[in-house]
Amino acid sequence: MATQAVPREAVPESEGPTRPQWRPRVPRIVAWVVRVAAVIAVLDVLDPADRPKPLLGPAMDALVDGTSFATAMCSAGAMLVLAGALQRRKRRAWNLMVVVVLAGALAHLKAERWLVVAINLAVLGLLVWARKDFTARSERATRRAALRVFVVLGTVSFIAGLFLTARTAPGSPMSTRLVETFFGLVGFTPDLQFPRTYASDVTEFALNSLGALTALLTLVALLRPARKAPALSAQDEEQLRDLLARFGGRDSLGYFALRGDKTAIFSPSGKAAVVYRVIGSVTLASGDPLGDPEAWPQAIEAWLDEAYEYAWTPGVIGASEAAAIAYRRAGLDSLEMGDEAVLDLEEFSLEGRSMRGVRQAVNRVKRAGYTLDVRRQRDLGTEEVVEVITTADALREEDVERGFSMALGRLGDSRDPDLLIARTRDGDGRLVAVLAFVPWGTDGLSLDLMRRAQGSENGTVEFVVTGVVDAVRAMGVTRISLNFAVFRSVFERGSRVGAGPVLRVWHKLLMLASKWWQIESLYRANVKYNPEWVPRFVCFRKAAELPRVVIAGAEAEAFIQRPRLRWLAP
């Protein structure tokens, strides 16, 4: 396989996590018991044990009245919704589950469904016994989201109910229909003048269902994973810049921690920080912790403590080997996810047979009359900055702006005066390529943005990269980090003679994925420069959580875009 784990022997066993330990199986067991109890309750409502055959009579006849039916069915649905939050140790879910179980037991008690009453009471006892295992907090923002869902869906359901009663009970006055529609939505039997018997059953079932759907979707919004709004305060940014000034040369991805859509959590001493974003139920860190490596464990512990407090799944993408070892000491596992291409400018040269292709491409672009300008952003005039931003936006091939761990995404911002901008013009003076590099300590650069016009000369990017190398040597730059190649070793070895069957299959899958994402092309774009390949790792708590971390990383990098409704956002 192309992935490799950070060696365990590098991790002293005495250095483990210090946060409170909990019984991970208990919430999972409770959640599944609740699911089974909910299914039994639904089956018993629809097909009670003492009902005479045939089975398919009106479901509401199985209970004393429609109110009991609606309460029982809604409580069973709520139990299924709450089970997922219980599995994440949510205290709010535990509190609501106690209420739901009691309500369901009373509804079934009224209907003399003794088996379900006994099961609900058993679930209640289990909840009380396991109450200390449900300590995870929920963000207040989910309350606002739940309120919006309740108002919107409640209004829609009420209006739909009015239209329904206007058809099924046309003889009832509007004032009566207003009141009875409301009671029907909350589970009661509407008392209206129905011309036919079946119209009463249909109206009651429809209104009860609309009310239950509104309640359940409100509950889903209330129990959604607590999304922490990404925000980097001015004070946090200033503190991160101070850490970068002292330790920024350690990690080529360090400067990307200043993205505005990330959040920083610092060690108690303030000497180190983990920068992350919460995506769904995953708290996703990127790159290495910033700051003094001796303070990394404390920053990592602070980050993991917050993950424990909110029942988030911790994950890291783009960690170096040193950081992967630090995360492993804190209890995470790690696998190699690919390699970063780094140019050593003291050794880089266009001479030699291996660089023949790059050399020919550069010479071809030069003969076409292309020119290159390399300057720090602070040295560009206002009109030049505007031109760069406009051209970069126009040359973007996709609607979304990709980047999370290895992109800054704010070209032209005055907060980044040391950003290096490389501009290439064709023979007619048209700006056809823009490359931007962020600082990597005092002697390095890390690629942030690469845009090239499709109609430009073949070899334009090679012309810019080699031109930047020549220009920045005079600035004291000794190393440049280029693109990241996911699963680079698979592309390197998968097509060779003698590659094993697993490696060949893995290589074919990546080639297939490359039709939609630039996986192979990024590797090919980098390998031509004969760079030094520096491995990067993905870190996760356990193997079962790795897919969740990978999906969160893909969403953060905009490879996956989930449809969102603004009024549902917390």
C-alpha cells in the first residue's frame, strides 16, 4: 500500500492523553436499545398483539383515540432521531429522551399497550443508569436553527392544514377551522363538520402527520452536530503571527493558519496553537501545530479536550512526520496521505538530462516573447493589485475556491504584504499567468495560488516557476514548497513492472478519480522539477472514524459540496 503509519516506537507509552476517560460502548449500546424500542413501539401501534385478524384495518383504531396514536408515533420517531445524538454522548439528547420515553409510556398506557409500556420503562431505567456517560455539550446556535425550522415548517404545515380542511370540511366556518387545524397539528382529533366519515380520518391523519413531521425536523435541527462558526479574531491572528515570526520556518503550511475560516486554540502558555475548523461533527486541524514544539502537546490536548466536550471527531490533514508523532502521543493514529514537493534552491538547476523537458518548455516560452515580473505584494501599486485579483478570478476554471490546508485564499489583502506575486505577460502584454507564494519562515516560500490562461503558450507554468527560482535567490530564499501530491507513491510505483495486485488496483482507482479531481495532474506537474518529496499525514482517533475525517477534509477543500439551506444553518 502507499500509505504508511508513523512508527509506534517513536511514541513513549508514558505520554498518553490526560482527558477524562469515558465508557465508549455505553452510549452506543443505549442508542441501539432506544432504536429497537422505537421499532417495537411502531410495530405494536400498527399491529397490536390483541388485534383480531385481518391486520390491515385503520391504524388509528388500534388505540383509544387519535391523540394517543399521534403521541405514540411521534415519540417513537423522536426516539429514532435522538438515538444518533445519544451515540454522540449529547446531554441535551439524554434530557429530551427522558421526556420522550415518559410521554410514550403514558400514551401507550392509555392505549393499554403493556409490552411497549414495559419497554419504555426499561429504557428509562437504562438512561438513568448511564446518565454520567452523557456529558457532551451542544452549541447554542443549534437552538436558533431549531427555532427557525419550527417557525418555517410550522407555518407551512398550518397553511397546508387550512387548505386541507377547506376541502374536507367545507361547511365549517374559518374561525373554527383555524382553531381545529392547530389542535390537529398538535395531535388532537379536529372537531369539524365533515360530510363523510373517511374525510375525518384523512384530515386527522394528515394534520397529525404534519405536526409530527414539524416536531421531528425541529428536533433534528436541535440535535445537529454543533458547528462552531470559524472565526479568527484580531487578537488570535496577532498571536499566530507572533508564533509564525518565531517558529514559522518549521512548517511550509504554517502561514495558511491565518485563513479567516479557521479557529485557533492555544496551549495554556500561549506558546503553541492548533488551528482547525469544525465540519459537521469533525473538528479538522490542518498542518502542524504552530509555535514551540515543546508546547505542542499542551495545544493538542486543549484541542482534544474541546473535541471531547462537544463530542466532535478529531482529525488532522497535512501533518508532517514530526506533528504526526506528536498527535500519536496524544492518542491519535496516522497514515501517510501523500507528499509535498519541495525545491532546494541551492541544488535546483535546469542542467542535466532529467530537466530536459522543463528546459525546452522554458526556452519555447521565452522565444514566444513572454516576460515575468516577481515582486512582493507590498511593492505593487493599487492598479497592479486590482489587475492581479481580476485576472486570477477570471482564470479560475471552477466556480468554487478550493483550499483549506494549503491555500490562503485572499489575494490582494493588505494583511499579507510579504506575499510574493509572479506575473507573466505574453508577447502582446496580456497577463496570462499569476502565481502567488506565502512566506515560509524567513528563507522559504510556499505556493498559494496558480492560475494560467488556457490559451497561453504550453510551458508557461514551467517558465514562471523557474523564473521565480532565479528571482528569489537574491532575496535570500533557499526553498520553495510547490503543490501537494495525494498518494504520490501510488502513481510512482503503480504503473511499474512488478507492482502488486493491490497497488495496481489502487492505481487504477486513483486514475479514475483523476477524471474529476486533479490528482494525477498535480503529481505530474511537480515530478518534472525533481523535487524533494516530504510526506504528509492524516491523523485520526480510530480506523472507523477515518472515512469521516477524509470526507470532512474533502469538504473543507471544496472537493465535496453539500447542499445547504441558509435558514437551516445554525
